[in-house]
Amino acid sequence: MNHFRLLPLLLLLAACNAKGDRAPVEEAVTVTTFIGTYTRKEGHVDGKGAGIYVFRQDSASGYLDELLVEEGIVNPSFLVPSKDGKFLYAVEEIGPDVDSVGHVVAYAWDGASLKRINQQSSHAFAPCHLSTDSQGRYVFVANYVGGVVAMLPIDENGGLKPASEIIQLNGKGPNPRQESSHPHSANLSPDERFLYVPDLGTDRIHIFQIDYQNGKLVPTNPAFVMMQPGAGPRHLAFHPNRPFVYVINELNSSITMLHWQKETGMLDTLQTVPTLPAGVTGTNLCSDIHITPNGQFLYGANRGHNSLAGYRVSPENGTLTLIGYTPTQGDFPRNFAISPDGRFVYASNQNSDNILIFSIGEDGTLTYRNEIKTPTPVCIQFVN
């Protein structure tokens, strides 16, 4: 069924029944939504996906309608659209059984199709996260295997040039998984002057000042901030309008709040909270973290406990107070996203092939709305 043709009718139904299945909004729009997957290709099996899935989000209901699938890419486990929505960049999270190095792939997006432009080396294996600046100058990629962070210039046509900077990170931590550096994300500060790289292998968040003119990453002094031993920092989220950063720690199931010094880029630890209820036992690996656009609520994902931990964010000092835990109704939520309007949460359950859609209440609680079946979903990104 073509949901785009039905949109006026859906809005009318929503207006007539505000308590019904679909919540009304003042003006409904469709939002392009990219979903990355682990794939099965040429005997290399990490998942069941066919590649990059493109959906349209109906902002009135939060529902997703599949538009197309872009094949011909292996394990696009993390994606990022350009700020203008014209291009999409994807990692190929691969190891030596597939190629001699991981890749970053560039696509052009015209609103109806993805066209592959080119790819470049990520300069290590298992590239797992990337970001791009708002002016479309560079893509920054973190390679989990090999401890490498790379900076790739963007060509005028949206394609990628060879890396202008390759940073080798070193070190280890007390956990058996921390035998070497494992950078897990590459995050731009809100003013895009600094790059922050949580390193699961060394319990560090590396900090670089970005030299856009020369295409270089310059370590700050000091060059990193330490998390708790064995914490395993993975992803982070900046508060939308206050100088705070929230880091989710994969190995010890916690979230650390830090003060962000805008001028120097330095981080100072202020608070650490658990992501699990007291007394919970068994294996749990935290994965992702996001804050609502209004800065009122923050959520962190638990793999094992299979839940989203929700917190209220203090408007005075940014500290976190627990709201509760929402089951993701699936297995191993590797990634989740908050819709651009801040009304819905989308949790991607890697091992159960489903994406759960929740609405965000006025108090930050999450309420089930719908389920989308997608093979091995591990990343969801909206074109803002």
C-alpha cells in the first residue's frame, strides 16, 4: 500500500481520533531514513541483510515504509548522511577474510535512489563509526580493529579522496577485551572544532583539534581523558545547548557525564550512573546513547538486558536521574535513534531482525507504537 498517497487521509483520521493508533502533529512530513545492516555476501556471513535499506518516516505516526534496498556493500554497519542530505557515507565493517583493509563508501542520494560514487580505504579493519562536518569537507572514521582513526577529504561531487590524516592509537586496559586500542566512534563537537574518540580498549577519550585547512588532527594537551578502569567507552552524546557530554561505557554498563570546556576541548568528569537495575546479573554490553533535541531526556542501550535505560536531564546542572527501563522487545539492540522532531525512538535489534518504534512521553517514558521487520539492523540514521 502506498502510504504517501494515503497521507492526507491519515492526517484526517489522526485529527478525528487523537487517542487512536496514530498521534497527530501540526504538519506531517516524510523523513528519509537509512538503515545499515550486517550482510551475507559471497560466503562471508555476518548477518542476513542485503545492504543499506532506505525507508520513509511518517512524522505523524512515526511509522516507517520501505522505499528501496541498496545492495553491493558488505556490512554497512554505520552510516551518516551529509548535512544537506545529498550524500550518504557508509563503512564496510570487514576483516582480512574479505579484503586487505576496511572501506568507507560514498553515495549520492537524489531522494529516490542511491548511486555509488566511490570508496576509500579506512586504513585498518572493522571500521565501525563515522561522522562528517556540516560543510561537507571531511569524513572521520574509527576502526575498531587496528586502533586507527582516519580523516578523509570530500570531493566536490561528494566522493571521497584518500585519507589526509591517519592516527594510530595504542594502549590497553584491564578487561580481556582491552588487549589493544579499539576506537569505537569518532564524534564532532557541536562547534566542529574538536574530534572526540572513545577508545574501548584503553578507557580513554582521545581529543583532537581539527585543522580543516591542512586536513590534520592535532592532539590536545592533555591528549585524552581517562574513564574508569575497565569501563570501555564506546559512544557519546553532546547536550544540544549546554556544555555537557554523556559517554556510554560498554564493558561496565554505565554512563559518564562530563563537563565540556568549549575553548580548550577538555573534559571533566562530573557523574557516573549505572545503565542496569540493581541486582541484575549476567552479561550485558552497552551500545548506543542519544539525547532528545530539547535536552530533556537521555537514553542508553543495553545488549543482554535488551533494554533502553531512560534518564531525565537536569536543566540546572545536566545531571541524570533515572526514569526507568524499557524492553526493546528483541535481542541485542546495537543501535537506536531519536527522530529529528524528538517524538519517537527507534531501537535496532541486531539478533532478532526487528526495529521497535516507541513514542516519547512528556515525562520521558517510552510507549510501544509499532515494529518493523528488517534483517540484522545495526544502524538507523535520519536525514534532518
